[in-house]
Amino acid sequence: MDVIDADTDLEQLMRRWHHTIEYATAAWAEYQSLRDALTAADDRVAAARERWQAADRQRQELRAAIAEIEEGELAPAL
């Protein structure tokens, strides 16, 4: 992978990461509001929690991929 490809990949991953943070934040807010308004046994609460957890997992995976690219850029060329 050359420098241009790495920059493009990094930029795309960072954009996706940013959007995922926004989605995870909205999913968390939805989960909290449903949790406060409904019983824990309600399926809507469980579904909202799963959406939030899935978004948070995706955020973590994207951050790990970004870190991997950034570390690769910092490594001395052999």
C-alpha cells in the first residue's frame, strides 16, 4: 500500500468512525430514554440496547483499524 492509498483509507475510516460515534451517541440516548420510560422486560428496550452495543462495537473496531494504519505510518521503512 502506498502513501496515497494509506491516506485515503485513513480518511475514509476516520469519516466512518466519526459517523459511527454520532450514531452510537444517538443509540445510547434512545436506549436511555426507553429504559427510563419502559420496563426492562420491554422488547423495545432490549432492541435499543442491542443497537447501541452494536454501534459501540463498530466504533471500537474502526478505532483499532485507524490505530493500525497510524502505527504503520509511524514505523520506519525497512
